[in-house]
Amino acid sequence: MGKFSGLSRMGFKTGIVYRAHFFVSLIKIPLTLVVFFYLWRSIFMFSGEEIIQGYTFAEMFIYYVLSMLVGTLIYCDVDAWMNEGIKDGDVVGDFLRPVTYMKQLFCQYFGLRELTFLIEVIPIMVVSLFFLNVPLPSLLFGMLFILAVFLAILLNYFFTFCVGLTAFWLKEIQGIRRVKTAVMAFLEGALIPLTFFPLIFQSVFKYLPFQYLRFVPINIFLEKYALSEVVVLLSIQTVWILIFFFIAKTVFKLAFRKFAGAGI
Amino acid sequence: MVVNHLRVHWEYLKVALSTAMEYKINFIIQVLAMVFNDVVWIIFWLIFFNRFQNVGGWVLGDMLMLYAIITLSYGLSSVFFGNRNRIAEIVNQGKLDFYLALPKNVLFHVLISRSSFYGLGDVVFGIILAFIVLSLASLSLFLILVLASTSILLSVAILSGSLAFFFGNAEATSRNIFMGTLSLASYPLSVYQGVTKFILLTIIPAGFISGVPVELLKSFNAQWFWLTIGFVVLIFSIATFVFYRGLKKYESGNLMYVRT
Amino acid sequence: MTSIITVKNLKKVYKTHTRKEGLSNAIKSLFNRKYEYKQALKGISFEIEEGEIVGFIGPNGAGKSTTIKALSGFLYPTSGEVVSLGFTPWKDRVDYVANLGVVLGQKAQLWWDLPAIDTFYLSKDVYGIKESTFKSRLNFMVKLLDLEKVMHTPVRDMSLGERMKCKLVAALLHNPKLVLLDEPSIGLDVIAKDKFRDFIKLVNKKYKTTFIITTHDMQEIERLCKKIIIINNGQIVYDGLLKDIKKKYLSNKFIDVKLETKGEKFKLRYCKVVEQNEYEIKIEVNTTKIKVKEVINSLLSNYDVADILISDPPIETIIQQIFRSKDGKV
């Protein structure tokens, strides 16, 4: 266990050095919420509907508050770290530690999550509870929400690690990361709840990994699912974690061989 | 003068392009990513207007117009003033000394001495969008408004970048102010109300970047047109003033920031 | 004595793409890349025994780094065999590196934004070092290398030399059996170099740690290594004791003299004047025939000397000499 706590402590401490980054989000998050607040208020007023695509105005706003919360918690730019390390060659420092590369980065990412939780997520939670009147789910759904977010943290890591592995071949993956960010913002449900898509799309999304990062945890919190549905969704989420874990493991072997100049 | 400037610029563009070619697949993907990113937003609004037809008095065509203006002004400013978002970095890392040594307008030279090749993707995308939604009659007004909105974007970049003169390490903050303003400008102006709307037309100039131009193209209003032009002149003067105020501080060596 | 590393017929070929300058060539390279093959190692074999300090020398691009990389576990050779500490480095990387310490001169191995002490504590956890052992080892090293204060400042604010010393500590904390040092003295001043070398000697004696050191610096080799391996052009040209090669090829020394006032032409037996102008003389001395002291005495009595510098011939010269000898072998 010592190995892992040591590495996650490094992630935590590096995060403290770059704490300015966190203060920026103190402006960014309220600003985004203001935009969505006005956008949806105007829509609800113009359309005169009480419920739009399954959400009341209050729920819609809470959706975005939760989206900020979950998004902050699962934020992962391990692919950018990998890209840097591979480009300047410092990745060899990681290869000289007696821990697999995937575990090392995971521990650092997890340490950074702990810091994020303390200095970013707790303030969001406090403000949401006391000033925005966010209603709490039942204990059961509350627990399921926490579980879903925890799984989302894992899922996002293994997915991002897979994206980062491409850097071993391409050296520079800014472009890929941009595409990833754009697609994810959409398919996670960060821009708009996925219920706005045609039903066929929604049934496809169910079997893609992305909605399990944001949309599903949020809707568990809002108790939009029956318990049996939640069980199915969490199972699919778990399957995706395993899939990306195995892809990451297998492709890393190839990536390492490529890095170490095998087969020449 | 103009020809000379363009020639210098072509050199910067060539450098940017050669660097990009070094990572060939990334280069192709990055160009596609620029367009793709814009497409995702368009799809977002397509879905939106498919459901509502009308958001705060705006229809899909208005939204596309807004994107045409934003992508064009964003793209043009990154191609021609590629250092737009790097002012804070340049100040902070002491790279300004290089420009101070040149017998040229410091601010102007800082801005143009880099070209972001990828901005061309935005420019092309904006032109295509404009072709779809713009009527020939309003072309000249459209061009004037794009120039106005490019100038406001530049002013915001200069203002936020100049923070570095006064607070040292302001790279992340400066970038976020710029991107935040841009994201506020990416929604219909009409949804904002009351105080928020007032703020967006004053302190945070997001309204003048996109919202007001779209309203003007929908139905021309001389008063708002001249207000926009007046605002451009005002904010650009303020931005230049603040930059040179900061520069004075920089030159007199009062900067507390020490580089090792 | 048992051998800790066995390398057999190790070969490595690199593939790189070439590109000419200019924009049009950049675009061309997008579609059509030309590749070049470079043989970095042409089948080298050697053995290293436990507790040795081995100097690995050769000019740039000779294959030193490639060998170090293969021994560090992040290079797949084209062919050949390496058994180090009982492992094949590139196959059993994770288990293998637990007993390995590596210092790469050019790469960042410390956490850039954090004080070095944090990296040390990371080593403690990652290698599972006991608290008491960790404390005593750290104190021992930190004191010897003068790092007590420095290790609390962020690595990015350190000087090159301080960083290098900290890297060495990080690489040694877990008491590895084998330590690879790639150009370790880059950026160190003369005093720091001395401390650095004494320290390596001490660790080697105290813990029987095996060291492999690559360097350009002949003095460093002389101070540290009994055994040296000289590599050139991907081939080993010498593998043996330093004193043997010294007898044969390091018999010459260079003396650079700066003069206060103009001097006559220099002449002395067993000395060759390489270069002489009004205020400078460069002499090559055959030390098997004449003592350096004698030469200097002669210089001091005949000239108004401002400064004297005595140096060894550069490593490239020695290698050239070896090649000039009959079959390229010693």
C-alpha cells in the first residue's frame, strides 16, 4: 500500500503548487451556471411548458450544478501528462520506478482528486446546499450516486490513459485531445441532458462509455431511474471500466515496445 | 507598409506550418479538430432549435449568424495576431525585452509576431456559415461588424494579458478571462436579463462581440450601430492605455517577479 | 566474485527519418518519409562483477547511452542477450528496477515543482524502505553531499549541480545493488565533483554497490574506476584494467604555459612543442621518459611564467591511438 500512498501524495502536493488553477475555477463555475440559468429560464418562459424532456426548470438548473460537481471530480488530464513526458523524454524517470506506469499515473491522478475534493468540490457542495436549495436524494440513491461517481473516476482514468497511449506513436496529441474534449462534452451530457437526443441515439448512448461519466451519476442523484435500472447502468459502467483497463494494459505493452525500439 | 507587414506575416505563417508538419498525424487531426469543435456546437444548437424553434426571440438562423461572427473574429485574430493570448506569458517570462529592443510599436509587434495556423480552420468555417445565412445586401455591414468584434476580442486579450504587469503570474487567469468572455458571447444575447445583460454590455463586453451584431443584422438600428462602433473605440483605447501603463511599470523595473 | 551483469553479442539498429529544411520539404515529408538506419551497437559482449566501479568511455554517439538504456530496461535490443541481477532488463522491468539505481544526466527524475525531499520520501514509499533505515541513509548522504538546506527548495530553483546531487541521493536511497550513472558530473564545479567522487567511492566500499559510469572526463575515470570499457563506433575496443591502458596510452601529458613576457623557443628532451607563439607554449611530455616536475622546473627557470595547466590527452586521442595500434585491440 505504501507505494501507492507515496505516489498519490506527489499528485496532491503538485496540485497544491498549481493551486492558482483552482481559484480560476472559482470564477469559471459560477459564470457557466449563470449562462445556463438564463438560457433555460428564457426557454421555460417562452415555451410555457412545465417539464421539458423530463426536467422541471429547478431540476434543469440542478442538473448543471451537479454537472459542474461531477465534472470537477472526475477531471482527468493524464493524457496531457503522458504527452509531455513522452515528448521531452522524462517518461523514462517513470519507467525506472518499480511500479507499472499505469499504476503510477493512477496514484498521482487519485491524489489530485483528493485535493480537488477538498478545495474545489466541498465549496461547490456547501454553496449548492445552502444557497441553491439543491434537494438531497434518499439515502439509498445518495449512496448509489457516490458509487457511480467513484466508478466514473475510474472509467475516466482508464479511458484517458488509453487516449494518452497514442502519444507513444504520434508524439504530439493535442489534436486528438481537442477532438476528445469536444466529443465528450457532448456525449457525457455536459452541454445538454442526453434526453434531448432522439430515442435511437439515447439507446445507443446506453452502450457507449460516455454517459456514465456525467449524465448517469447526475440522474441517479435526481432519482430519474428505478432501482433496477440503476443496477443495470452501474453494471454497464463497470464493464466499460474493465474493457478500458484491458485495452490500456494490452496497448501499453505495445507502446512500451515501441518506445524501447523493439522490432528494429 | 501593408505589403511589408503581410510579407513578415507570411514568414510567421511558414514557421508555424513547418513546426506543425513535424508531427504529421497530429497536424491533420488538429486541423480537423478545429472544424469538428465548431461542428459539435452547431449540432448542439440544431438539437436545441429542433426542440424549441425560438430561444428568447432567436431562431436557428440567428444562432448560425452568431457562430459565423464568432468563428471569423476568433480565427482572424489568431491568424493575424497569433500572440493574442500569450501576452501574460511574454510579460511574465521576461520575453518582452526582445520587443522593447525593436524600433517598432511594441504592442503591435508583440501581437503579430506569431501566427496560429489552426485559426485558418475557424476562418474557413466562418466563411461557409456566412455563405449559408447571410444575404448579399448585408455583406458590407457584416464585414464591418466582424472587424468590430475582432477588435473587441483583441482588446479583451490585451486587457487580460496586461494583468501580468500588475500581478506577475497571470497566465491562467488571463486565458480564462478571455475564454470566459468568449463563452458568454456564444449564447443568444436575448436570454440574459436585467443586471446581467447590463454587465455583458459594459464590464464584460461579451454582448458586443456577438449578440449586438446579430441583432443589428436582423434589423438595423443606427443608434446601436454607432454605439457598437463607439464601444470598439472606447475599449480599444482603454486596452492600449492599460498595456502602456503596465509597460511603463515593466520598464522602470518595478516588477516584483524575479526569474531564476 | 560473481558477475552481476553478463552481456552477450548485443546489437542495436536505430531507424530515423530524415528531413531537409524548408516549408516545401516539410510538406513533402508529410507524405513521403525517408528513413535511415544506424547501427548503434554492433554486437558487444562484456561482464561486470559485483562491487566494481566500471568506467564506460567513448566519444559521443559511440553507443554508451544505448548500452545504459538497455541495462536500464527501456531499450529493446535488435538482438543479443543481457542478464543483469538475474533479470532480462526489458522483459522483467518492474521487478528488475527494484534493485537498480539510475541517474540520467539529461533527464528530469526529480519532481520538478516540489522540494527534493518530497522525491526522497516518494522513494521511501515506492521501494518500501523502513523508516529508521531511510532516516539514517538519508542523513548519511545528505551530510556528505551538503544538501541539508538545498533539499527543501523546489527542484526547479536548484542549480544544475544541486539537482545532480539530489538525483544521486534519490537513486541510492533504496540501496540498489547496481547503479548506472550517465554523465553524472555535468554541471558540477570542481569542489562538488570531488565530493561527488568521494561519495561514490564511500558508498561502493560501504555497501558493495556496483557502479557503471559513463563520462567524458578522464580525471573522473582515474579517480573512481579500476576497470574501464572503451566503446567506439558501436564496438568495444578495450575492456580491462585502467592501469594497463594508462601504461600504454596515457603516458603523455599536455602542459599549457602562459607567459608574462616574450620567451625564446622552448627545447627539452622527450618534450614535443605542439604550438608556440609569443606568449603561449603548448608541450606534449612523455612521462615515461621524463618527470613532469623536471619539465616545469625547466620552464620556471627559463621563462617568466604567468600560468601553467597540466592535462591528459582527450579520450578521443587515446581511442585514435588504440585504433592506430595493429589490430584495433590492446
